[in-house]
Amino acid sequence: MSTRPDPEPSLQDEAARAGWLYYVGGLTQDQIAQDLGVSRQRAQRLVSRAMAEGLIHVRLNHRIGACVDLEKALTARFGLTRCRVAPDLGPGSDGVRAIAPAAAAEFERFLRMSDPLVLALGTGRALRGMVDAVSDGIAAEHHRLVSLIGNIAPDGSASFFDVVMRLADKVRAPHYPMPVPVISSTPEENAAFHALPPIRRVVDLARQADVIFVGIGQMSDDAPLLKDGFVTREELDAMQAAGAVGEVAGWVFRRDGRYLEVGTNRRTGGVRVEPGLDRPAIGIAAGATKVPAIAGALTARIVNGLVTDEPTARAVLALAG
Amino acid sequence: MSTRPDPEPSLQDEAARAGWLYYVGGLTQDQIAQDLGVSRQRAQRLVSRAMAEGLIHVRLNHRIGACVDLEKALTARFGLTRCRVAPDLGPGSDGVRAIAPAAAAEFERFLRMSDPLVLALGTGRALRGMVDAVSDGIAAEHHRLVSLIGNIAPDGSASFFDVVMRLADKVRAPHYPMPVPVISSTPEENAAFHALPPIRRVVDLARQADVIFVGIGQMSDDAPLLKDGFVTREELDAMQAAGAVGEVAGWVFRRDGRYLEVGTNRRTGGVRVEPGLDRPAIGIAAGATKVPAIAGALTARIVNGLVTDEPTARAVLALAG
DNA sequence: CCACTAAGCGATCAATTGCTCAATCGCTGC
DNA sequence: GCAGCGATTGAGCAATTGATCGCTTAGTGG
């Protein structure tokens, strides 16, 4: 119908255009096919691809009453500076899916600030989801992104630690990974790493971060630290016996949010998030198994802000009354 | 399935939740119906309502190559400070639909700035669309919104002029309407209005605006000024004979962007956007009939930024080559 | 040069969705 | 008290959509 003189649109361009016509324009896939001069099946695949690759962002522009109430309750109970509760996505669904857009929006608030900031980040699935949901094209060259946690895994795989890198790539900000083992095999090895001047500089930068975003891990039998091979079954058992319920940036804490003095905490690299900071320290976490961990981190004010979902928020309040 | 203890969710809450489950969660309407405990038809109506009421925002997160090229070409040709070109929504569609999200994003950039700004706005369908697409919940109490154009219509209807009010309502910013006739019946009446001290204060505020957002109207036979009854057929004919092609905030200009010295310009209230400002003056406009008007406003630098759509961008470049 | 693999394409078909219509509900005014 | 009126509801149905399958094509390695 409309003649398009596109010389050579990339596949992504075509997918984006199809998604735009479908979701914003409200055209049917048949019309899109006709407009783009392709078969209907191809149009359908383009639309689906646009969504899958995150070319189309969908955000909820209404504060659902029940969620606002939970935010208020959490803020009051734990004295939070920021709190967002995303609506439930239904029983079968993944908490990370639900909180990723809200977490991204929260993060973008800081990205858009005009004063230069140092933004410190942990790792984990929740943060990964957040980064994927951040809009690209927000230029943030004036901010610095620094990792709180080491990027050397026991098996050498670094795939899980590119949160800062992926983000830096998206927003074109300088970034500072933490080139130390997540957990060294001995306290001495850890100390040796941290004695090196280049690493000291990264650590100092992370310590002076203006804003902190971290996931919160549980220390139950399905602990991420165990699944990813950072702690052994025996170490986990020992720390559980010592009261471990959760972990932030690899540092394990008890039910009341106090850090353990034993176990892998003596060998954990990177920067520990100190309780009671006056700067924003936002926890991003959702899921039934994380409830005690989240409650602990909030109680001790390891984090003073929270992004979570509806069932988790309810459970945390029920647990911590 | 999941038990929801919602005491009394409002209709909007329910719609928002349904939309969230559908668009973000990817559930089918049957599942949503089951989850919310309503019939499938009701779920479908809630989802549709969520979209219609703008509770769900969809944004394209990819710069389509062809649009980027047009932005570059317009920027180079007219020396613009900002330029956004939204993809075509297809032949039958309305240009305003296409540019509203992009315009809103542009506007939100300024809203989010931490320094207090004076933001001046015109009127028109394009600005109205932009305002509707602005996310609510961006607190902007520190900015001031001021209208460039009078809010007294010949027939007394003010429905068209609530752009600033609607916006102020959304972002909770103080706002300053311009309580003068859009176009007075005599130059003397206009002068009398502008001599009043309270009006002088609003005018002064608008003159010192840090950022300006305006629509661009055409002066062809379907001119908005004529349709809305601000000028008579005879006045339009006379101004067309004098070379009128477009209008910004009610002030009529010629093909080269110079303001007319005749016609209603001698009686137009409010603040004229002066050519060549050093502050951002963003035009929001799309549509085949507006092409000469847009080209004129760009040529004379009445606006130094533009948000438009793909076919309009092509046409403007073709005309002003 | 040929076999093999992976990716993309179009057709068919079942599931999902959105629209129309008649019935019901709740409210207003007589 | 009841007729009238608008809004809301559920049922049925047609259009739209997404998945599967076999086929073709392009690229790879022997």
C-alpha cells in the first residue's frame, strides 16, 4: 500500500517496525504483512520476535491499590526510602519477570540524574532481569558502574557476572568489574588479591558508591551460592547451622540481618554492603524461598529500599509482622 | 487459583491487573479470568479497557534505521538541537497516534531534570496526544507549566485548552494558564488584556521559559484556527493571500517562517515564539497538510527541535531539500 | 562434488480473541 | 409501584493468531 523506499532494513528494524505497527498502531498481522510486503507468517514471526528480543517495552501506568498498600506497609515497618511492589503475575509464574520492569524503572531514575553518580551493582537473576528491561538509548556517560562482587568463578565461567558489562554496554557508561574470586579458597588468597593496588582502586570506588542495587539470595537448600558452585554442600550446612538465612553480594547473614563471622564470609571477595548506609541501597528480590532472607536484609537495613512482587511482599510482612 | 484477599479493588485496579497479566505476564484471557475469578468476557473487557484508558504503555525500544536517517537529515538541514522521527503507522492511520509516545518521551526528559524549569506549552491535538501519553507518577512539583496561548475561545468553550491543566494534574506541577482571548476582536481589546498586571506576570513567565513545546498548525483550507472558529473564512482568505502557510501558538507565518504583519496577528493574545531562541523550542506535528507549515517554522527557526513521523519527515525534506 | 545441518518459508489447523446481540440489572422519574 | 433507560453481562460466532509440519535454501565440512 504505502511504498517504502527502505534500501536495506536490518532484520531488527523490520521486527521493530512490525511490532510498532502491531502494538502501537493496532493493525492486524494481515495488514502489517501487506504494508511491509511480506507473507502473513513472516509478519507474525516479526511481531513475535520484536517482543522476544525486548524491542517492545510494555509498562503498567497505574498504581494498583493493593500494591500501593503493601508498599506503604513495608515502608512503615522497615523505614524504607524507596519501595515498589509489582502485581502478582499468577501462580505458575516467575517472580523475576514481574519485578524486572519495576526494577528497571527504579534504576533509570538514577541513570537520568544529571549529576555524575557511582552506581554499584551485585549479580543474580533478578539484576540480570532488571538490566534486560532497562531501555537502551539512555546515554549515561557521566555515571560510573562498579561491581560489588568478584567476577572469577570457581569453574572460570564468567557468564553470570556480566550484569555490569551488559548494562554498561546499553548505557555507554564506564564500568569497573571486580577482578577477584567471588569466594577465594583461603582468607590469605583473598587478602592477597585485595592488596593489589588496581583492585584497591575498584574497591574504593565501590565503597563510595552513591547508589547500590543488589539481589538478595536465600541460604536454604536451593541457595544460588550452592547451585552455582561457590559454596560446597558442607559449607552450606555449616552456615545454616550458624543461622544463615540470606546473602547479599555473596556475604551471608542471619535471620536478624547480622553478617556471619564464620564460613565463606572470611573468604568472600569484593565489597560488603554495610548495614544502615545513608545512601540508597536497593534490594531486588522476589520469590517464596527468599522471604526470610529479604526480611533479614530489611531488618538490619543492609538494604533501605526494595523492589519485590505482591506475594513476596505479603509474606515478608507476615513473617516480620 | 491464587486466593486474592482484595477487599475492594476499583475498576481501574482490576483493569490494570488484567492488562498486566495479559501484556506482561503473557497469560491468556481464560487464565486471567480464572485468576481474577470473573468470566472470560469480563477479562477480555478489562484487558481492552486497560489499553483504551492508557493504563498500559507500549514503547518501541529500538531506533529503526530509516527513522534515524531521517532524523540526521532533518538535523543537518535545519540545524536542530533535537529531532525524533516516529515510524509510520500505515496509510489509514493518524499521525498524532504515531508521534504521541515519542513526544511524551521527549517531554519527560525535561520533566525529570532536577533543576527547576519553566516549561511553556501551546495547544492542539498533537500536544493533547503528547500529554495523554505522558506517564503519570513523575513528580515534577519543582517545575512550572505555563501556557503560551490564551484560553478564552470565541464561543467560551475551554475544552480544547486544558493541555496545561491536564498535564499539571498528571505531574502535580504548578501551572499558569493565560487568561486572555486566543484572538481578541480588536487590537485595543488585546492590549487592554495584556496591560493587566496579573496577565503581565504570566506573560513574563512564559517569555522566560526554559523549554517550549508547541504544535504547528497549517493555514490551508482545513486550518485548525478556522475549524475551531478563531478566524473567519474571510480572514483566512486574506492571510492566505498574504502568504500564510502555518501558525504556532496562534501566530501566523509565511513560507519562509516570517510572521505576518497583517490579519489576526495584530490581535493574537499570549506570547509569540520568537525565531532563533537559544533555548529548546520543540515542535510537535505530523500530517501531509502540515508539511509547508513545518518547513516554514524550521526554516525561520521558530522551533529548533522537532518530533514528527516518517512520511511527514520525508515530505518536509523533499519540500525544503 | 556431495552429504549434512541449520535456518527460514509457506500451508494447515487448533486455540485465542474480539465483536454482536439479546437478556438482565440497577437506577431514575413519573 | 412501575415504566423507561442506560450500563453491564454472558453466549455464540467470526476473525485473528500462533503452533506444527514438511519443504526449500544456504552454508559447512568431508
